[in-house]
Amino acid sequence: MAMWPFSYLEKLINEHGSSNILRDRIVLMEQQHLSEKQAFQKEKDELASQLRLVTDERDFARRELQQIKNELEQTKVRVLQMEPLAIKAREMAISVGFRKAIFGSGHVLTLQNKTEKPLGVNITVADASGQKGNEFRFVVDGGRFQAVAKEIGHIQGWAFSSGDNIKIVCAGYDPITLRVP
């Protein structure tokens, strides 16, 4: 039985007059108090369990986040390592050169494919002043025909002179821009 303050017990005796009624009243109050205490303890235990679950989930999420951050950093490093390869892959695999024209005047542009597959190229030329220009479309053979260079010169419609501007474009590659020396 719980210990009740004496003044409170006196008050109950005065109100109810009989000790049997009082005892029954005290027992009932103690039972109510006990069941409230048990209900409170049960709710406290449930909340503690939920808190543990939420804490575990938070800790798991933090570990997952850290793992994802680590993987992201590793991926960034790999991308940085591969960047030079990506730049190299975009470089058009064509050798460009000039030679003196045998017939006619000026220079001849020579193109040689350094790959196994043929490359379709668009070539735009303009004179040094930008007043005159022309466009050419070629397929520069690859593979076993690599030794045969494509040429543009006086016979094809343009005798290159010093200062002429040339732009060579091929799908999937960075364009080549150059000036005749």
C-alpha cells in the first residue's frame, strides 16, 4: 500500500466516516494509480523503442550518405583521370599537311586518315582577306587505304596561298582550324 499524507487521510475519514469505506476508497485509488503508472510505463517503453528505431534509421542513413559521398569522390577522381582520354577521343584522326603545287600555282592541302574507318569531312576555306571562299566535302579513306592522301589544290578549285584559313569538320570530333603558313 502507498503511503498517503496524514492530513489527506483525515479528510477522507471525515468525508466518508467509516474506515472500511475509507480502506476500500484507498485501495481503489491505489489500483487506479498503479494502472495509470503501468500505462505511463508502457507508453514510455513504446516511445523509447520508437526512439531507438528512429536513431538506428538515422545512423544507417548517415552511413549510407557517407558511403555515397565516398563513391562520388571516387567517381570524380576517375572522371578527372579519363578527361584527357575524352579530349583525345574528340581529336579528329586526320593528318593535315601542305605541299607546293606541281601543276598550277599555290599550295595543295593534303589529308590523311589515321584510323581504320573512313571519315566524312566538310572543309571550308577562305582567303586571308575573307573575301573569297569555298567548301569541299570528302570521304577520307581509312584502313588499308591510309597511304592514299586526299588532296585539295588548283585542280579541285582552290590554290592555297599563305594566310588562307581552313576549317575541317567531321561529325563526332572537334573541328580542326588552321592557317596556311
